[in-house]
Amino acid sequence: LKLEMPTVNLDGEVTALATVPEVVQSLKSCAVTWQELISRVLEEQLKKVPEGDSPFAEINHWCEKNATLSALTEQLKLSEVQKVLEILQEAESEFAGDLQIVLSDLRKHHMQVQDNAKFLLTLERQLKNLSTGTGVDVISNTIPSLLNGLRLAWIMSQHYDKEEHMVPFLERISWEISTRVRKVVDLQTLFTQDISAAKMKIIEAKTTLEQWKKCYFATCIQVEESGSKRYWKFDVKRLFEKTDYMVSICQDLYDIFQVTEELHNLFIPELIIVSENPKGVDELQREVNIVISPMEGLAFDPFSMETARDWAFIMEEFREDVMVEIVKQIFVQNFKDPPLYKNHPPVAGAISWSRSLCHRIEHTITRFQEEEELLASERGKEVKQIYLQVTKKMKEYEDQKYRLWRDRTEHMLPLLLKDSLLTVSSATEESVTTKKSVRFTLNFSPEIQEIIIETKYMEHLGLPVPEMARYVALQEDKYLRYTNKLKVMLDRYHKLMEMMNEAEIKLLDHCMQELWRILKAGHKRLTWTSVGIGEFVIQCTQTIGKLELLVHQIHNITEDLNSKLQSIESTDLFKFPRSKNGDKYPGAKEFFDYVKCEQAKTVEQLVRKYSAIPQLLIEVERRVANTNSGKSPKLASYYAYWENRIYQVLTQLIVKNLQAFNATVLANVPQFQIEAVLSVPEITLQPNTNEIEQMTVQSIQDCVEVTKHFIRWMHRSCIECPPQRVKADEVVTFSFYSDVSQSPLINEQAVLITQNVHKLLASLNKGLDQWKRYDMLWRSDKGAVLERLAAEKPSCVIFDEHLQFYMKIIQEVTQQPLIKDEQFIRLQLAPLVSAVQENAKSWVMSIGKLLNELAREELFSLQDEIQVGVFSL
């Protein structure tokens, strides 16, 4: 497509050359050649069409046209060509105008071709992904992007904005997608692959086809919502008829593989091991392979609509074969334990299951008979033979199931109806009312209910049932009503029993005996054929209701009793005085006297609470025995129960308080103070150790003796026992003290407290040992020491050393702490410090006095000597 250049010399000005006839004539000849070439090229390009059905054929078509026209266009831009055109224009040649028209057509067509080529190249990547990409995600992401590009072309392109151009290109894309599906779902290799992999490929292909249509309609909506008046509405049949058909084929193929997988899963190793006929299982597995074999060597393309009838025939044959095989295998695998429909009983459910399978293959054979071609084929004859064998076995199975059920029902039902209404878990009647664990159970056999349901379903199946079974089934509502009422009644009874403790069960023994007398009829006399069941339920319910009311009344009183006992048990018997001004603590005697005084006040309150307990028990007596004596024989065990509870509460009261007191002893919080004093020649505590230990023991004893204020009751009553005169001058009061004081727990706590106090006092005494280094201040014989010192006539330096020694002691003692807190005792050291200081000062005074006397003697002696000397002069 190379333009022929003129042979004349074109050097010079355009205006000059346009006046040279030889030049103009040569250029005219050249222009005619160019015009003919360009016209021929344009005519050829307009006639060209894409070669092939792929969208790439259209891309190549426009790209090739663009290349051809671009080559011509680029040559026309050459300066030599442009000068030729200018010379012809200047010469006003008629050939210049004709050539300009052709050149204008070229430019116009080239612009359109170039525009189309550029647009299509923007879609090249998506089209390549569609053709060669792998995975559903690539396809799912590619199709929306591709259609979005087409939507923009519909709005912006001057070529693809017309239906006659857009629809063919959409058809090419549909063809590309169809080709992709054929590549993925290649039946020549698909059936040789793993079933899971084959199913995955089919799903991928089906998803691609469905995504294509789905995205197309989504694009329709986008175009409409954009406000464009040029709607995206094309011939849907033209675009999707073939791909929709391919979707249905993909679904058929998926169903084939799904059924094949399910059939093969039936032949798990466990089935072959437990099967009574392993060879039969192998035969069934071979038959499954025969069923799918026609799919593996098809002589036609199943995706082609032209072969739709052939494919439909293949699928029909497959479905019929599979149905017979599936039913046969389901029956073989499950006839011993058939799956039942909801609410179906075992036997009638098994027969219904067998009949449903039989109906399914009857339907299959009927369809075979309607298609003579299918039934006349070899496979059709085999299917019919399998059908006859299976239905025969199913009929035998049904007859055997029914016969066994009928025989058992006729034998067992009369025996089941003779059962008593109730059973009891106790072996003897006497133990029933004394054991809380005794339970009554409804004795309605589940077999009766099963027989009723079986009978109904057997009649529904058209099978004859025994007369007694039919009669019982007709009475189902009555039995259901009785069993429900009996269950409610027994639930109330057992709930009532769980509410009561052993003491309450003994208390209400006469009521329990009455209830048992009534219940005994339910497990001794009444059966499911008796006429008095309704009256029995009413009588039991009324008696239980009365007992419930009585128990609730007793429980209300019991709550008051427990509240009082809880209050007694939680009482604090060790109330301590508070320190004054934060650091002033009472002395030991003051402390223990305060505890005892507060204890006496607390005991008065406890006794008042205790005295109210008998009145509550008399209220129980009034409700149970209709008396208010406080000594009803019916409540003898109940009195004893509460008296034992009181003993336990008092024991816990003392134990808890002694534990609290012991915790106070060990805690590092001072409660009282004692003093360290000098009682020459010893340093001791004031009060001393023995006195404090005695006060502690007495306080413990006082705590335990609180129980002396709780008077015991007379035997088999809740009346306090009056004082008993045992001798002429001795009266004994029976209290809980004699029992509580013997408790090992209390004795253990008492010993523990005394030991801890003893250890504490020993520790305090040991701490005083450091003061023994000053004991020479009061143990030494001051007169003898001073006498010896005077006899020695020491110098002033010696006297100064002695004085400094005692002054140092005074200074040391001044620096000692005056308070020591250890556990619950504060030790005041001030008296001891003061005493040591006073003793040291006494030594200073005595030594100073001696020094004064000796100095005076020396002075007088010196005076005498002076006088003697004067006289001698």
C-alpha cells in the first residue's frame, strides 16, 4: 500500500511550480493513481468481516483495518505528498478536489476504525482471562468488569452504540464463554477423574454461565438508573438460549456425579464387613458402574442444542436405572434397621418404608412402559428383572414384619393391661413411710402406647389388627388422660417428699400412713382395665393437697424457729471495751470484767429467744395433733429433733466465739494493757502471769457457762424441766451445759486459747530479761559498797568514774521505748523505766554524799595541820 511518488523535481516555490505545465501534468497523473489506490483500499476494508466466532476475531479485524488505514494516513502526512497537494490546489486542478473527497473519506473511516480498535483493546485483558483464566474467582471478577466496559461503549462509542453492532459482539462473548465451558467440562476426560474434582469443574462451568447472564441483567439496571434514554435491552434469546441450555446440561452432569458419589458411598468397607452377602454387595457396586457407563463414551456433544433429544434420552435412562439401583441398595442396606418417618412406630414404619420404596420403582417401571424403546432395550429388560426381584423381597419383608407384630400383640397386650397402675421402689410396705428415697413410678408400659400407635398405622396401611388392639387404640384418649393425671399426682407427691426432712416425715407419720393406704390400691389392686382409676387419682390428689397445706404451714413455723436459732448461733459473746483517746487501754481486770458484764446482758437476750421456741413447737402441735400441751406423743420425735438442733446451735455458738476470741488473742491489735514493774529483787508483770492466765481461763469458762441458762426440756416434750432437789440442801437445774461443755471442739479451742496466752506472756517476760543488766542497782548492798569505797580513799577521778557510770544508766533508760504492743496486750514499760532511773539516781546521791563527807574530812584535816604549823612557828 505504498503511494507512488512523482518523478519530477519539486524543488522551488509552490506558486512557481504550479505554473509549469509539465510539473502539473505529472502531478495530475500521480493524484489519479493515489485516488484509485485509496478508493480501492477503502472499498476492500468496508467489505471485510471478522473471521471466526471469537471476540478476538473482532478485535483482530479492527486492529488490522486500523493498521492498513494508519499506513496510508501516515504516508499522506509526508512533506512531499503535502507539496503535491498544494501545487495541484494552486493550479486549480480538478483532480485536486476529487482527491480531497477521497482523502476525507479515508480520514473519517480511519478515525472510526482507530476508535473501535482502541476501545476493543481495553477489553483484551478481560477477554483473555475469560478464555484462559482459572478458578471461579477470576471468572466472577472478569465478567462484571467486561460488561462494565461494554456499558461505557454503549454510552460513548459512535459504533457500538447501535444494537446491530453491540449484539453481535455480545454473541461473540457468549460464544467464548460457551467454548470455555466445553474445555472445562470435557466428557472424554471428566469421567476418568476423581468425583470431587469433576463436580468442582462442573460447578465452575455452571457458575460462569450463570454469572454471564446475571451480570448482563445487572448492566441493564445500571444503564436504566444512569438516566440514559437508550436502554440496554437486546434479544435475550439470541444471547442466552444456548448458554441457558448449557446450564441445564451442567446441572444434569452434576446430578450424575452426585448420585454416583452417593451410590459409591453406600459401599463403604464397614458395609461389606457386616453384610451377610459380601458378593451381593460387590454385584451391586458393579451394577452402579454399568449405570454410569453410557455417559463416558457419548458420540455427540451434549452441550449442542441440536442433540437435545439424544441427551434427554440418556438422562431418562440414567434416572430410571439409578432409581431402581438406589431403591434396591437402600433396601438391602437398611431392611434390618429401616429409617422411619417422623412419629412412625417401628413395625408399621418399616412396612411404610418398604412400600414407599416399592412405589418409587413402580413409578419407574410405569415410565419405562410408556417409553417402548427403553423397555425393549437390553438394559430395560435387566431393570424389569431387578424390579420383580426387589418387589418380591419387599413383599416377603412386609408379610414377615406384620405377622410377627400381630402374634406378639395378641400374646403381650392382655398381660400388659393386667399390670398395676403404680410400682414402688421399696421392698416392704413398712419402710415406705420412713424412707425419704422411696419413689412411686407410673407402671404404664411403653409397649401399650407403641401397640396403640402400631394399630392405628396398621389400619391406615389396610392391614387387619387384633380386636383387643383395636379396642385399646380406641381408648387411647382415656389412657392418655389417666397417665397424665397420674404423672402430675406422682410429681406432686415426690416434690412434697423432697420438701420434707426426716424429722418432718416422722412428725407426719399418721398422715403418711393414710396417704400410703390410698396409694397402696394403685400398686396392689388397680390395673389398667379397672373402672376406678379416675376416682383413685382424685382421692390421691386431694390427700396430697391436704398434706401439702400442712407441710407449708409447718415450714412457715420452721422458718421462725431457724431464724431464732440462727440469731442465737451468730451472737457475739466477746464484746471488748474500746480504747480511750485512741491509745488509752483498760487494764487486764477491767478488760475481762467488761467482757463478763456484756456477756451477762447478751445472755438475757438469748434466753428470751430460746424461751420463744417451745411456743412455736406448740403451734406445730396444734396443727398436727389438735392439742397445745407441749407434750403430745405424736410430736415426741419432733421435740427431740429440735432439742438436738438447739444443742448443735449452742455448741456452734460457743465454738465460734472461742475461735473469735483466739483470733483476737493472735491479732496484733491491743485490747488491754499491763505494766512492767520492779518488785525488788525481781522485774515482773503487773498483773502477773498467773493472774492474767487465770482471768483468761475464767473468761473461757464464763463463755461455756452461758449454756447453763438454756434449760433442757422434759422427756418427750418441749416444756422446761423444773429444778430438781437431790438432797435437802442441793437443787439441780438440768441445762445444756453438761453436754456442751463435754464437746471435744470446745475443749480443743479452750486449750488452744490458754496455750496462746501462755506463749504470749512468756514472750513478754522474756523481753524483760534485757532489764536484768541493771539489777546491780538494787541487788548490791549499797552501804557495804560505799564503806569499802570510803576505806580506799579514792581520788576524785575514781569518784567521777562511778558517777559517770550511773549517769550513763539514767541516760540509757531514758531512751528505751515506754510501750510494747504484742498481739492483744499492750505492755507499759514506764513504771519499770522510772524505777531503774530512781535507783540509779539514788546511787548518784549516795556517792555524792560520800564524796562530800570525805572531802570535808580532808578539809578539816588540812585545817588542823595548818593550825599546828602556825603554833609551832
